[in-house]
Amino acid sequence: MSTKGFLSTLKPLDAQRLQKSVKATVQNSGRLTFAMDAVKDMELSEDKSIIILAAEDGNLGAVISHKGDPEAFALKKCGAYFYVSFKNYLQQAGVDYKNQRVVYDITELDETYKGRTLYKFERRLLPKNAKDDSDDETADRQESEETPSAAPEGTSTPSEEAGATTIAKKEPSATEGVPAANCGNPRPATESDATPRPENGMTEDAAR
């Protein structure tokens, strides 16, 4: 009886796809912010949303969907970055994102969900330092400044007085001049981010 040769059992690996590893980072506000390389590789845009699936081990799965999908998280843009509001999930899952760095390594899988490319978000929990808190506070301030607020008492807006030709000058903020890209901008990868995961698959905290 003939047996198959070794070569006939092999199939080429998609080297370009398998060598990619992009990141998303949880900010102090609970936003899940996608790094620039993730935005590019996942082709994120304002007319899309993202469906996220949770695994019991803390990892996530995700597929890209259209804007307005009721099953998906809305993608919000800040500067060159995109993020989703993720605080409620993190709190429900018991993830202490305020006192530790939560980083997801994103890889494209050779699988689909509802006919769409499936991405795996592998979670890592890392120690948090003062630099992380500073970056998060800057991002939070900038997001709040982008949110329209009510006009100060005693001033008029164009909609209130159709004939008004001047608007009260905005006082410069402490963060004025800071590039918008810092809003939700994940801290650049450091040596600590590159720390290999334990072979048993547990996070650093669990391994200890």
C-alpha cells in the first residue's frame, strides 16, 4: 500500500500575514486605542465599526464591520488614531486597567467569522509607570477639549442672536499646541512590551 510523501502533506505558510503583529492599548479612560500600524493593517476608518468577541482567558477575537452595525463597537477617530469605548467591558471582566498596562497583540488569523477576516487580540498585563499615566492624562484632557461645551453665562452664540458677528475668544488651554495625534496615542513599544509570554500561556501576573 502506497503512502503519501512528506511533501504532499505540506502547505506554504503566509509569511507576510504571520510575521505581522500590531497592537492596541487600553488607556486610563478605558478607551481601547489602536496603534498606527494596526489602523493601517486592519484598514480602520470612520465608516467602519468592529465586532469584538471575548474568550474566557482574556483574549479577544474581532472582525471589521460597517458603520452603524448594532453588534459592533463604534470606531471613533482622534487625530490619526482610532479607538473604541471599552471601559464597561473591562470593568465587567475585572481588568484593573488603571493600575496596570493592558496591551493586546493583534494577529490576522486564517479563519473567518460571519464571512469576515478574524483577528486575534492576545492580552498582556504589564506593570504601569508614571510615563503611562502622564500619556493617558494628556489624552483625556484633549478628548474633553474636543467635546463641545455650553457657552459661558452672559455670552451669546450665533444661534441665539442671528445678528451677532463676534464670538467670545477661547482662552488658551494648558495643552494647546499639543498634536491631536496624542489623543489616545498608545505609548511607543518598549523593552517591557517585548517581554515574552510564559510558555504556559498565563499572563505575567498569573505566572507569579
